[in-house]
Amino acid sequence: MTENDVDHKRRHFLTVATVVTGVVGIGFASIPFLSSLKPSARAQALGAPVEVPIGSLQPGELIRVLWRGRLVFVLRRTEEMLASLSDNTGDLKDPNSEEKDQQPIYATNEYRSVKPEFLVVEGSCTHLGCAPLEDFEIRPAENWNGGFFCPCHGSKFDLAGRVYNGVPAPTNLRIPPHRFVRDDLILIGQDTGAA
């Protein structure tokens, strides 16, 4: 072996090692760049639908979820809660949900829902945007069949999110677009198409 052969093999090894190191370096350098092309978690949260598992939700229970930065209540109503909805229609501003922008067409009914048992409603008072509290205890002496109460200014809503007369809130609680993907899963933020 001559000295020239050793230099040639050494040069070839160094060239291959440099190319491999460069390719690996470019690969690692491109990961942050490619990741920056994905929408941020905040952007995804602002527009993405939210899946809500309801299989373990018991009658009378309420869960809270965030969708597009808004609080959404999912209430599984009992038979008694559903029966009480027709008892107080005379006390409500909009008992038939005639205000068009308050709910999707499929929720324009007595229950304001796709399935009567489940109420999906934005947890934001239509007066000033406060978060109403749930108060499901029926108190006939107070003319209260259960519902939501806004402690800030006293607005009251029934178990379908319909606003009472004589309170500051001008309209019913909003119903967000939603659909049932399965019997035990609701998709909030999308009412058509595949999940």
C-alpha cells in the first residue's frame, strides 16, 4: 500500500462522514421549522371541535367543557327535570326559542336539544357574559323548577336555558352547534360531517 492510497481512503472516509453529519444536522434543524408550520395549540383550541364523552354521565349530573374559549355545560336531565319544562312557560321571555341566533334549527324545540335527555348550552349569561351557576333543586314556594342562576345580576334560566321574565338577561342561553357521534359521545363545535 502506498502513501497515496492511504490518503485517498482517508479522504473518502472524511467526505462520507462529513456528508452523513451534514444530513443528520439538516434533519435535526428542520424539525423545529416543520413544527412551526403546524397550527399552535391555542389556534387549534380556538376553532377545533371538542369531543365530550357522556357514557358515565348520570341523570342530574352536569359537566363543564371549554370550546373556543367558552364554557359549555352538558347536562343529563332526569325525567322530573324534563317534565318540569312545561310548568313555567308563562314565566319565560322566549319559551318557544323564537330568537333565531340562540340555537341551531335542530334545537328549536321545547327541550332545546337534539336528544331531550341531554342539554348542551353555553355557560355564559346573555346579559354581561357572567357564568351562571346550576341550581337544580325544585322549590315550588319560590316558583323555581330548577335551572341556572347568574349571581352577578340575578338572571335566571330554566333547565332548557330559557330566560325568565323580569331579569336583566335579554335572551336564552346559546346552544352551540353539536351532534352525537355515538350514544356516548357528543362533538361540540360541529353538527355535520365525520368526526
